[in-house]
Amino acid sequence: MAKAKAKKEKQPKQKKQSSDQNFLLLHGEKFLFGILVFLAIWLMTRGSGLTPFTLTPEQIRDAATRAENNIRQSKVEPKDVDQDLNIYNYLDYASLIKSSLRADAYETDNRWEQSLFPEKILRPAIRPLPVENLRAVACIGAVRYIKTSTATGVAAQTYEDRGEHWITVTGLIPVADQMKEYNDILGRSEYTDPNRDVPKYLLYDIFRGVVDENGNTVWDEKPIDLSQVYAKEVDQWAGFGLDPVSTEYSVPLFSMDSPSLTMECPPLVNKSFGTEVTNLPNIPLLSETQKEELADQMSEMKKQEDETKKGSSRNFSAVLNTSIFSQGGQGGNARGANIRSGGLLPGMPNMSPISTPGMTRGGNIGAKVTKVNYYLFRFFDFDVEDGRTYQYKVKLYLANPNYGLDVNLVEDGNSVLTPAISSAESKPSNPVSLGSESRILAESIEAGRLDQEPKITVSSIYFNTEDAKESLNDGEKVVLGQVANFANQDYKPINLGGSMTYTTTAADSGKKKVDYLSNITILDADGGEKIAGSELRSSARLLVLEPSGLLTFHSVSEDKAELLPYMMASPRR
């Protein structure tokens, strides 16, 4: 029993020794690593030569106090400071934090509760919109002028028909977009005025440029003098030709001293105006029925002939200094009080319908109710020379709706000082040159098979300046590379006067031979293929080289519309 008890007492000692041995085996490496790290730090400290840190907390506190006092008492001279160093004054910045924040830095236009109606604003400046899609077309024809004779010692007024070359310039005035801008901008203003807040077109500048041999356009320094244009041309016309464009597309006159932005058509002899005096497709032509109705109305107005008197002088630039209110209350016809002179109605034979000033334009001066998107800009330039190539650009002047107002009503006080505001210049028109007495129209084009050339048929129209008549030579076959000149052909004069009257002068037809010399070279043709399952052909066009060196296209569909009146009046039809 005693032995057994002794064994039991010895067992715990063995377990304790065993656990001590295990602890040393498990953690001995960590103790050894710690000792090595401590020795490494000690060796590095000794090797660096650093003195041991022996200051007491009281010594550290005293040193900090002395350093702070030294900073406060020391002054750095400006010469000791780097001039490029930007030192921000943080004390001032900190003072802002102590004060209230500026509310204006956080203000926005957004509101939690929006007003039912937009907030009213001061009247801003209006931006006039420029003319769009400016086109130039060379024209030829006979124009009827007033001629004063004193053969019997008494001044007598007669008429003279002259063969003329001119260029017709047309463009689009975006009146709908301009009106929208007036409504959007001025409609929100504190002060509105229905008489002011509509576009009122005063005047225009038209610039002419000549294309040089290098293809560069040299523009005239000054715009064309409109006063001289009216003195030399419009005032000398024997009335006006029948305008094939509806009056709703014409620009209303601002005043009696304003030039027409939709210039009146000259009185053509033996011919009517067509697509060249409008700007398709945005501004269409009148139908033939509408033309007849207009011609009947004009014949009833012949009694106004005596009321039409020639103006003494014109100074269109004066309208730019006219107050917007000077036109208030002026009514009547926009062309009715002889704003353009010479509107006599001689009613001579072979004369296309003409009108006195005012017959072809209705509405009040300065404004009219319109639903069209564009007004027609139109100008006839007779001061052109053969052998030159021209381009044009236009600037518009509108009445300033802020002119003369109290400066407290407008954003910019200077805007009340100028009666007129101007648009930017339009993009230049296409280059155009005067043609010869003969021109061609594409009659038909049939596409060739495989390597065959297309079959091209053209019509040539000759204008005789002596009798102011045109002659048609149709059905001429041409090939690529050919110059479309046709010599020694029958002279078949055609009278295209009147609204729908197309007749030939049989007495003169075939009595003499003339040369249809257009000097136009046929370069290429495309289209004209047969459409499967029908006899119709696709649209076709002709590329030609003008005598001036310009490359132009002739569309068969467009040329056919122009050719139709000549074909109807041809002696063979």
C-alpha cells in the first residue's frame, strides 16, 4: 500500500516537468528572435553615433515654451522671403469660418415651388437671321422702258423695247424662325409692344463679287447702290411684269422710303417669268388659273394709272434712321402710292401683263399677318458684263424693337440708341456668268447599253435682240464632247407674252436663217434608265461646260417645265 501511494505522488511531478519542456520547445525560437532584434537595434544605435535621449518632461516643456516665444518675437524681413512663394493668410481664412456663410454663392434658379407664369425679364437684344439659300441665275430678254420724245417740240412719252442681259438673285428670308425668336425672347419681357415686337425689314445690302482666273472671288468694298439701281432701271420701266409668285411670300415695305426686298419684276416683252424669279421648292409659283385671275384684276386697276407719278429722288439709307413709331397708323396698299415709279399700263400688243406699283403687293406697310415660313428675297442686277463670273451675298436690316425705349426696360442701355439692327452676311450665291443669245435645255436622255453612250436630245433657244423675240430649235441630237452650236437654222420667232398666250409669228417663221450658238460643251449624262415593267425612265441630268468655264447641270425634268411653253407655241405643234 505504501508503495502504491508513493507512485501516485510522483506522477504529477513528471507531468509538470513534461509541460515545462514543451513550453521551451514551442516558444524558445521567439525568445531568441527577440533577443537578436534587441541586439540589432542596440548595435545600430551605437553605430550611428546618436546621443541617448536624457531630457526629462520638465525640460521638454521649458524648451517648447522658449521656442514659441522665439517665433512670436522674431520678424522675417521681406528680402529673406522667396518672392515666388505664395503665402496664404490662414488667419483671414479662419475668420471667414467664424462669420456667417455667403448665401449668394449657393443661390440657383431652381425653386422648390415654381411660379405659375415665367418670371419677367428685361428686354434683350434681338438677333436678325440672315438670308438662306442664295441663288443667282443668268437671264436674257426684252424689257420695256419709258422713252420721252421731243420731236414735235412737245414732250411726249413713248416706249422702247431693249434686249437685255441680267442676273436674277433670289433667297429665303426665314420670317417664321425670326418671328419665333421675337416671341420667345421679347414675349417674356416686362415691357411688350405688339407694334414693336414683330420683324420689320427696312433695307438690305447686296454685295457683288467677281471670280478671277484663279477661282477666287474679289468682292466689292461697298454694296450695290440701290438708289442708282432704281434711278437707272426700275424708275425707267414701263410698269412691272406679272409676278408669278404669290403676294403672301413678298416682304412688306417698312415705309415709302424703303426699297422692296422682294424686288418687282421688270416688264418683259413676249415672255413671262418662271422659276428663275422664285426659290423652289420653298416658294412655289402661282398656278395658271391664279395668274389669269391676277391679270384680270390688274386690267381693272388701269384707272389708277393717272395716280402713279414718278418719284423725284431716292435715299434708301435714310430709312435706317427712321423711328419705329414713324410708321404707326400708316395703312393702305404696300405698293399703292407710287413707291416705285413708271407704273403705266400702255396695253400695247405682244406685251406681257404689267402692273402699276402696288398692284401685286397687298397688306399694310411694315407688317402683315403671314403663315408662310419664308419671305422671298429677290434682286435684279442689270449692271453686269459679258465674260465675267459673279457671286452675291446679302445682309438684312431690321427695325430695332428696343429703339427709343427707357433704358430701365432693356438689358443693354446702348440698344435703345440704334434704330436698326443688322444680320450677318448670307453665304455666297453660286457663281454665274451671262450667257450668249442662245442657250440649251435638256429635252431627253436615254441611258446607253453596256459600253454605248447615252442618247441625248437638246433644244436650243435663240433670242433676237432686234425684234425682242425668241426662236426654238428643238430635237437636236448631241453626243458627249460636242459643242451645242447649230448653224444656219430656221428662225421661228415665238411670242410668249400674256398669262397663258403662246403664239408663233407665222409671217416671220422660216424667212431667214440664224445661228443657234450657245458655245456650251456636253460633258456627261447620267440617269435615263428604263424602269422595269413600264415605259418610264429614271430622272436624268446633263453635265455641261459653260463658255465662262463653269460646270453646271441640266435636269431633264426641270428643263421640260421651262421648255413646255416654247413647245406649245412652236409652228410644228
